[in-house]
Amino acid sequence: MSVSPAPQQDVDIDLGRLLKAVWERRVLVGGLTAAAAGLAFVATGMISPLYKSEARLLIETREPVYTSEQAAQNANAALDERAVTSQVEILQSTDLLKNVARELDLSGRTEFDPAANPSAIGDLMVMLGLKKNPLDVPAEERVLKQVKKKLEVYAVPGSRVIGIEFSSRDPALAAQVTNALVDAYLASQSEAKRENNTDASAWLEPEIARLREKVRESEAKVAEYRSQKGLLLVNQQDTIAAKQLADISTELSRVRAERADSEARAQSVRNALKNGQAVDAVSDVLSSPVVQRLRESEGNIRAQIADLSTTLLDAHPRMKGLRAQLSDVEAQLVSEIRKVLSSLEGNARVAQLREEELVGQLNALKAGSGREGEEAVELRSLEREAAAQRDLLETYLSRYREAASRTEPKALPADARLISGAVAASESYYPKTVPIIIVAALATFLLSAIGVMLAELFSGRALRPSSGLIRDPAEMRDGAVDEEPAKPAAPAETVAERPTLAAPVIANDADDFSVEAVADQLISARTPVAVCVSPEGDEGSAAAVMLARTVAGEGLQTLLIDLSGSGCPSELMAESMRLPGLTDLMCGHISIAESIHPDRLSPAHVIPHGNANARRAMRAVDRLPMVIAALTEAYDLVIVECGAADAASVARIARTEGAEVVLSVLHSEEDEVARYLVDFNAQGFEGVLLMTPVEPAGPAGHRRSVA
């Protein structure tokens, strides 16, 4: 059952009465709305119209046509979002706006210098010291201030386009100022480029002269060092010694090849003679003219012998003469072959001698190459220095030529292009008469209607009593609601003298007041706070612990606050009695989060009794309802175990709307339970839930409802 302080009649707001009150005063509301619309119309008619003109610039790098493509690409890559934002700030710069104001003589217009013709009220305020004299500010600064108010420069999101808007009473002047600002900006950009170009040319001239001298000195050092060390070049990169070394190596390879070839051919002739083989297959023998003639003679003689052998015997003188000639030719042929062999061997010996000579020259050059290598290192260092100076000079010369070609203003276009010029507006942009009238009328209608409703509420005519309900004790467990209206609580009295107190209700089921039944009732009713009172001490407090663990076992976030004097719940749930808890929190020693600890046997949490001085903590007990209200934001159910507390003490903390009071009794008699209920009824509580973990000594299962 709901727990609340002393009974108080609830009221509801009668929305129908509020709407009816507005309708009854429709003439007043309509009149105010019409008056506001009329005033808005007159006010907008008195305001001088303002005209706005707009121009747009595209920020891009504009280089002359003769600029290298790579340079143009690098410049365009540098135009990021910050670069565009920087150009927006430049367009609003003071120097640029001053130039435009001077060019168009804006100081001579009243619109841009209203302080030049002050009103009588303004002069009076200046005389009384309520306002600073605007004439003390220079006219140029006053004009500049007005120009900045009327100027709006912005970057179009997602692009490199900048919009420039200027408003004025004169549409032609608005367009003129916008275009003049664009022209001044483009001219300033070109002038800035020209100044940079001039500064670069002035700086490059002496640098180029200095670099030329350094290049000449560096190249002279290279030539002098080559001459001193004999590192003269025969081509673009080879020195004389290196060239000689390469030529000797090539010649040595050729001589070694010739020697090997001569030795191989001589060996082939020698093997043929030694083994008695025909030497006709040897190319050197066949190429000898003498050998060829001898072979021809040998062939002729053998042919004659063959012809004559058919008619003559071997002992014939002619046959003997031919055979003698054949032997002589064969001896000459062998002799000639030996001469060829001697020639080949001689060629091999000559090649060997030439090889030895070349090897000696090569070793001599190699011995000098080490010294030349060390000298070449120094030479390359001098050449690198000369090349670096030469490259830098070429770069400076290229930059100087490029800068010299941009001496004309037209050769240096601004890094922006006008894509939309400003034109005089045909319609004013301010004031917007129709929207202003509509807004003024709608606001007045709403305010007047709200005023009528508030007057109706404050008068009480729009309030009606709410239909209070009394829940039957047996139906509370099932979420049912009694249809009879609630009755005010009766004053404290004895059980025998309570004529308006209903007789104790005896439940049919013995488990109606068990811990599980009370847990089901709290869960079904979605009770935020349950205040447990245990007149019998620690036994009842243990039942409150069982209740917290039962609700937590159903999956609800449950917290038990130990407000008992004995600290029994803390001993049953906390890991240690030394943990900081409620008394520490009330004394301000810890925060709420530091006072909460997990139950050692269930998912529930507990705020234990604590270790601070209990008397000092009780001085701040009035803060406890606020702490409980804060905890209900984080927990589904907050159980406050008060121990053997009386109804008056419970009334100090049970202020949370929708709270339930649970009376935990085990051995109390019916009359004693009834007395407890009367005490709570006297404190203004509408009802109390009974919880009996075990069968009581008196009539079992009593549950009382105080109407």
C-alpha cells in the first residue's frame, strides 16, 4: 500500500475548464492579437528598408601561362580550407575597408555616420553622463564600424567560393560598395604578389653574383687539383691512368688468348707427328704453300707409280727412280711440317713474353691505383662542391628570369576570380512585413491564452478533486483496486475503542504473509521504496535481508539500507563490519557510491551500518529521504530496515511517493499487531504490509489494512 505523510486531498487540472475560459475571453484574446498585428504592421512601415547585394569570388591560384605546370599544381594543392578562411578574414580587414570607404566617400552619408547628426535625446544623455559622446571617436572609425555591421563575408561550405554581402538603404550603393570591395581585394592581392616578386628580384641579384664567383672558384680548384695530381681525363669520366689500366687489361687478355691458341695448335701438330697420324687435318699445315706443293708432287709421283706398276716390275730402274723421288718428297714434307711446328712454338713463346711484359705493366699501374684512388676521393669532393654551387646558381638564375618576366602588373593576377558581380537589389530584404506580423500575432495570442489559463488556475476554478481510491488488502497482492473512496485516518486510540477500524482480516492461505508473497507484492506494484519495521529486533531484521535477497533473485536491482541499531543486516550481508556505511555517509565522510557494497550471498547491494559516530549521524537524518530518492534512480527497489522503530520515526524518512511500509513480525499477538497498525495509522500512513517469515504465535496470517 502507498505510504505518504498526513492525508491530503489530491486535485486534478480541468483541461476543459481551461479551454472554456479561453473561449469565454476570446474577445480579449482576439483584440490583443489584432492589436499586436497592427502594431507590428505600423512598426515595420516605420523602419527604413534595407537592400542587400552579393558578389562571389572563387579562390584559386592564377599563374601566368609560362609558369611551369608543376608549380601551378603545387600552388593549387596549398589552397585548403584554412587558406579560404584566411581570405575571408582579409576581405574583412580594416585597411581594405578603409580604402573602400575613402574611395566611395562613405563618411559623407548619414547612414554610415549617424553620430554626425545626434538627436536631442542623445545630447541629453551625453550631458547627463549616461552615454559617451560619439563625436569623441574619429569619423573614420565610426564609418568603419558601420561598414563592418553591414558587411558579411562567408565561405561557402564544401567549396573555395567566398560570398560577400553588403546591406544599405540605397540598393545602388549596396552593389557599389560590394563591387568596390572586390576590386580593392583583387588589386591588393596583385600588389602583394608584385611586391613579393620585386623583393625576390632584389634579393636574387647579389646572390647570383656571389654564386657565380663561388662556382668559378670551385671549378678552378677542381682543375688545379687534377693538374697537380695528374688526374687528367681522356673522356668525360676516365683519367689517363684508368684508361691505361683498362687498355693493358684488354691487351693482356688478347695476348693470353693468342698464346693459348698457338700452344694448342703446336700441341696438335706435335701429337700428330709423335703418333704417326696424318697432319692434313691441322689447319696450320694445310695453310702452308710449301706443304701444299709437296702434297701435289707426292700425289703425282704416286699416280705415276700406280700407272707403271701395271707394265713394269719393282726392280725396273724407272720404278726405282719414282720411289726414290717419293721418299725425297715425303722427307721434305716432314721437314716442312716440323718448320710449321717450330713457327707455332715460336709464336707461343713470343706471346708468353708479351704476356709477361703486360703483366709487369699491369702490376705497376695497380700499385699506383691506390694512391690515385685516395686522390680521386678528394677530387670527387671538390667536384661535388662545384656541382652543388652550379646547380644552385642555375636555380637562382631560373627564378630570377621568371621574376624579371613579371614586372608588369597584369603578369601577376590575383589568386581569386570574380564569378558573380553585385547588382542593385529590386526588393528589400528587411523588414519582412508579413512574417513579422504573423510572428507578433501568434506570440500575442499564445501569451494572452496562457495568461487566461494561469488566472483560471490561480483562482482555483480549473481545479477539481481527484477520485481517491482504497485498495483492499487481499487485492493489493494481485494489483487490484477497490472502488470505494479513501477515508481520512482516525486518531490514535486503543483497539477496543476503534469504531472506524475494520476488524483484522484473516487470510485463507497461510503463505499470504511470507517473504515470497511480500516480494511478489512489491515487484508487481513496482514499489520504489520499502520501509521495514521489526518490533522484535534482529529476527525481523533477518527477514528484511531475506526479502532483499528474494527480490534480487528475481532480477531486480535491489539495495538494503541498514538503519537498525544492532547492525544485524550489515553482519548478514557485508563482507566486514568495518566497511564504511550509512553513519559515515550522514557525517559527510564518504560519498553515496563509496557507501554501497555487494551482498556476499546474492546480487543485492547493501549500505551497512557504518563506523562513524551514530549520534552525530542522527543529526543529519533529515537528509536521508533525499539520499533514498537519489538511490531510487539507480535501483528498482530500495529497502530501508529500521529495526524496532516507532511510527513517528518512520514518518521522518518515509516521504518517497509510492513507498510501502512492511511490518515484520514473528511471534506477536493479534492485539499487539493491531496496536502497531493503529500507531502507523495515526501518523497518516494509508496501509501497512505484514510479513511473517514463520507462523506467528497468535492467529496465523493476519494482514491489516487501515482505511
